[in-house]
Amino acid sequence: MKIFISADMEGIAGPAHWDEVDKTHANYAEFREQMTAEVVAACEGALNAGATEIVIKDAHWTGRNIIAAKLPREARLIRGWTRDPYSMMAGLDSSFHAALMVGYHARSGSDGSPLAHTLTERVASVTINDRYAAEFLINAYTAGLFGVPVIFLSGDATICADAADFLPGMATVATMEGIGNATNSIHPDLAIERIREGVETALKANVSRCNVVMPAHFVAEITYQKHITARQVSFYPGAHLSQSHRVQFEADDYFDILRFFMFGISMTND
Ligand SMILES: [Zn+2]
């Protein structure tokens, strides 16, 4: 049984400032340990439920955060960025039994975390078929593309609520709540315990309840902080400006939406 884990950092227990999730800052070491511990806990839960192989995508910033030597030997770790449209889900394919998300966070434009964003701070909001999209939703549809159920997410309380609203069968563990520019977090060790138990329970149940239903047609809209970014992205083939700071793109195949996001979100500059 192969399990995929996409791991981010802003939604682990604790961080309240960008310095704490930034490799170049002294505060980072403490939170890098916690990110690693939460991912290890997810691995242990999966192994307890019968997983035999685990692939982890380190999906925060440089993609080089998790301390590999602390992972169980059944795990492989994808570090850095593959530079393809799969982004935070790189390494996933249809051979996986289930996908998990650890350390996820509220979307751009939400008040759920002081670190709320969607892939880049240049983006004010993203919608897919008129639903606000966090990285969770973008990546859940990627799992859907491969027919892999998304069974578990840990992160701030807002992204947990978003995830459970989209996929009611999913298990979630809320590590903290955002309050303005602050976070109110559970104890780091409690987050670790709840993640281990939550993953084990979720995997032992019937995972097909968490299959992602793929719409027949996708309409994606990206609203940027600056109109100049929207102008640049509006030249992507098939895309158009729907407002001065907003670009729309439509496709039936979600891979085409992911490719639009690769150019329209990940590769933009100010
Ligand atoms: Zn991140």
C-alpha cells in the first residue's frame, strides 16, 4: 500500500511570522523540527495502518525543509522543485492508495492565518468553478486527476474547515487558529499525537469515501495583487483579462488548469 504525503510548513503547530518558516532566518530551526515531526507522525500513522511505501513531497518554499534522517525507512523524500505543473503534488501517480496533506494553510484573502496565501503572495485569490481555492483545493483536484483519494489534512483550523466542506469524508487535525497577525496553537506534541492517530484511523477506513469528483469543465480565475501581473498572465494562450487585475482560463482537462497555474501563479514576477 503506497501513500503520498504533500507537506507544507505554514500550517504546522505554531508559526506566526514568515521568519519562522524561512530557511535563512535563525527562528526557522525550531519549526523545521516540528514540520519534520508532524510528517514523521503521519508516516507512523500510515505504517500502523499497513502502508508499505510512502513518498513525501517537501512542498514548502525551497522544497528543502524536512530532515530526511528522521523519516522511517519506508519513506522516500522528494526535495526541491520538479518544475512541472504538479508542483506540491509532484511524485503522485495512480499507483497510490491515498494522499495526505500535512502543514497546510488558509488561502490568500482568508483571515485564517497570518501566513495565509495561495502559492505566492502576488495572488489575492484563486477560484475554481466559483469556489475559492486554497492550495488544498488545487492539489486535491490533482489527486482527483490520478483517481487517488485525499483522506487526511492537518493545518490551521480554517483550511481544515475548507477541506472538510469540500470532501466531507476527510479527516482533519487543526493545529492552530489564526487571529489577526497571531496564531493560537495547540501543544506541538499534541499536534504530533493527533496527526499519528488521525492518519491511522483515516487509512483503516474505506478510503473511497474521499474520492475527488472531477467536474466536466473547469473555469479558473486568478485575482492578482497588482494589475501588471494580470496583464502579463493574460497573454497565456487561451487566457483573458476578466477585470484589470483578474485573469480567467477555462478547460475540460484539469491538467490544462494546472499548466495555467504553473505559468499564472508559480512563474509570475512583480
Ligand atoms: Zn509553505
